[in-house]
Amino acid sequence: MTALPITRLSMREAVSRRLVVVGLAISAAFLVLFALGFGALYSRVATEDDLTELAFAASMITVLGLYIVRFLAALLAIFLSSSAVATEIDSGVLHAVLARPLSRTSWLGQRWLAFVLVTVGYVSLMTVAVIAIANGIAEYAPLDPWRAIVVIALELAVLLSLGLLTSTTWSAVTSGVVTFSLFGVAWLAGIIELIGDQLRNETMQLIGIGTSLVMPSDALWRGASFYLQSPSVLVATRAAGGGNPFAGSAPPTTSLIAWSVAYATCLLAIAAWRLRRRDI
Amino acid sequence: MRSGGSPMASADAAITARGLHKRYGRHVALASLDLVVEPGQVVGLLGPNGAGKTTTVKILTGLVRPTGGTAELFGVPVADPPARSRLGYLPEHFRFPEWLTGLELLRFHARLAGRDPRRDADWLHELLALVGLDGRGDERIRGYSKGMTQRLGLAQALVGAPDLVLLDEPTSAMDPLGRREIRELIRTLARDGVAVLLNSHLLSEVELVCDHVVVIDRGTVLRSGTLDEVRSASLEVRIELERVDQRARDLVAGYGRIIATDDHEILLGTDDPDVVPRLAADLVQSGARVRALVPLRRSLEDAFVGLVRKEES
């Protein structure tokens, strides 16, 4: 197979990095810890014999576990993409590659695809593992985990596009810090929006929505987390008009999905445009 | 190879560059550079540091966008990726992914060059042997010495069986034996009709392997032509007379600049390689008793230093 040589090399590169190996080891440890913690907590709640509370506890713990999985995947995406362009140019890795009959847009697109495959692969594996553990211990059945994975994949694609764009101009550290800061700001804005919803404060809601436009990562996570909760818990949460900083109580809106797709595509297109104009 | 003025490229010229201009902010790296390289030619690109050699090579590989002028490889503008399908390039400063083995790197570049590395397995091994890395292809690049990495870089440049090879300081990390092998390799390429543009600080190396030379400084071509043409570009002629008087000195000065003189000898510097017979005739006619008139064969280094110094003054 001679197709997508840059994608293949980038995937091997991502996997060959020590940090990724360490990340996988930490993830394996996390799964063990999750299984132990889930088992202990669940058995304690189970003695209380309240079915609603049982379901709520299982849902909460699972979503929290997956929140951490998604956070690790976001970190991986930021780490991979922020060192993907400028650092490669400065170190001289790209000279021989870009002198080949290969357009820079294709190079960037293939690299983006590799990182999407690696990070989404990681999220899929870990999500399936976490849910399998929860299902094994508490027969936990989320609404639609595959849909959740698709939405998280979109969040990762957004982060990867932003990371690649910033790394066409800045060093790995600057690009990583900028991308991670935006990711953090989106998280904070998500909490502000949540509180705004509960207090019915319009300004706070607007801050949240505005920030989701600049960086839709947290809005996407909250949308994805809807599908990771069990239907009975969702009904209860929505009836209470609640929600929490780690999980949303509504599915992602079509406009959010459309905006995120357009956002990731535009950032990637701008990154390709910048790279095409850059002297190497 | 033709260069300077307005070069006329044949339809299948490997490189045709016209009026190349590159500005980095206020700094002008290339003022107006013309260059034509034909298939089978080995052309040395010479110039002091900062003359614009690497910028030229990078424009020709599509890595740097010129701010003016045009550059084509085999008639296709360098900005189009297909222009680079017949190109092999060894960059000056490069690094390969260290976690790959030498053979894996070649396979990767073979794919990028549009070849099928599985069908080309024999060719890749042959290539490793050609650059002196026989049996080392399965080792990780991390363990390669500088010289070995440069050899691998050369194999990488040749992996697509290119018709044009751009080598930017290809032997800077090699020992004398390695340099000799690379020279042989370049000669073999030229015999097969491959055009080679060699960018090197080692003038002796250029002298040994190139048939054409382009000397550039401050982004323009100072002189270009065959090795002999460039070497004789700033000729020195030793004139031995029975007695050097003012009349003889004035006469000689009309042919160039007098570098040194004493009672019996004048050392003349000139740009005109055909000066000797005319000077001989004039001197004899003026009544001077000429004992010897010796055009001094100069090394490329002498010619290079002469050209660049003249430009600076």
C-alpha cells in the first residue's frame, strides 16, 4: 500500500513516542483504579437499597471516568499537534519531505488524519473499556456510547486543527500553551454557562455561548456526555433542571455540530494556507 | 550550462531560473539570478557565506517562494508538486526521524517519490550499497554517525531515480575516503544523463567533480561557464623582460592591472584569457626584450577569491 505515506509515518511516530507509551501505561492503571473504585463505591451505595441512587451513582462515576479519558485524549491531541509543524521545520525533518512531489496541504491533511486516528482510537478503546467495566459491575447501560464517541472525535478534531494552526507559526511550547489555554477557558466558560442556566442569568449564559463559538470543545463534551448517561438518570436530572460541570443534560444541538465541523475545517484550511506561504 | 544575461534554455533543461529574487524583510538574499542546467551537467554553485547559494537551492526545491522571477524544473514551475517528481534533494541541514531504520526511511521516501517500495526492495539495497551503507539498513538512524547519516541522505536523494539532483554540502561530514566515493557517484550519475547541482564550500572538491561552475555573491551571478572558463576568468600573466622601464609598465597596464613589478618582471592581472598573444606582439613592437610571457594556471580557489574580492572592491 502506497497511499497516505505521511499518515502512516505520523501514526508510527505518535505511537513510538515515549510519552504515548507512558500515557498508555497510565491509562491501563487508570482502568484498574476505575474498576476498583467503581466496585467499592457501588457496593457501598448498593447496600442502601435505593435503585434511583444506585443508577445515579453508576452514571456519575462512569461519566467522571470518561471525563478523565476525554481529558487525557485532549492532552494527547494538543501534545501531538502543537509540535507537528514549526518544530519539524526548525529541526530540518521537513526539508527532504516537502521537496518531494507532495503538496503541503496534502502533507498537513495526512498528518491531521493520523492524529485524529490515534486520538479517536485511544478514546474509543478507553470508552469501551470503561463502559464494559461499569456494565460488568453494575449492569450500567448508557444511552448511546457510539454517538458520544463521534462527538468526542469532533472535539478532538477541533483541538487538532487548532494545534496544527498554532504550530505553523509558533514553537511546540507556545503552540501547546495557547491551545491548552483555550481548552481551559472553554471549560471555565462551560461552568459559567451552567451556573447561568441555573440562575437564569443571561449575561453568564451569553459568556458561555460566546466562548463555545471561539472554542467549542467543552460544549461538545457536554453534548457527548449526554449520551454516556443512563436514560433514567437523564430523566431525573432534566426534571430537576440540573446538570453539573462534568456532564450535560441535553444532546449536542445540530448548530453546535455544524459550527464545530466548520470551525475545524476552517482552522485546518487556514493552517494549510499559512504553511503553503511559509518559507522552509 | 549557461548563466548570466538572459539564458536560453532548451526545452528539456533540468533547471531554468530567470531573474530570481528573494527578499527576507529588508535583506535581499537574491538580487537577480539566472541559471540554466542541462541534463548530464555537473554544476558547482560557489559563493562566500551569505551569497545566496542555499536560498537558490531552496527556491529550486519549492521550499522557499521567490519574491520575483521564475524557476522551472524540466519546464514545470517549481511551485507545482509534479515539478519535483524528477528531483532528488539532499538538504544542507537535515534530520531524519531517528526511530526509523535506514531502510525504512528509504521506503518512506520511495513512496513519496511515487515508487512501490515492495517492488523496489532490490533497488533500495543496491542504493544502500552504492552510498557505502551495505548491511547497515536495518539499524536505527539514532545509532548512525554523522557521516553515515549524510550517506543515507544521499541515498534518500537518489531513491526516486531522479533526473536532477541538488546536493547542498553533501560531504561536509565525510572523511576523505567518503568524499572520494561521493565524487565517483556524482560522475556516474552525470554519465547516466542526470543533472547535478552541487553546492559546496570545498572548492577543491568542486574542481574535481564539476564540469561547470557558477560563482555567485550578494545574490547575483559573478561568473559562470566551464571550469576552465571560470578559472581563467581572472588570469595572471608573468612577464619577464630584460629590463622593466616606465614605457613597458605603461604598455602592460593597458592590458589590465599590475599586481607586482620589479626590475625584470611584471605580474599582470587581467580578465581576458586572449591577452597573451596581443601583449607579446605589442611588447616586441615597442622594442622591449621579452624573455618570457607565462600565463599562470590558477586554481579555482584563486579564481574564486579574485572574483569575490574584485566584486567587494
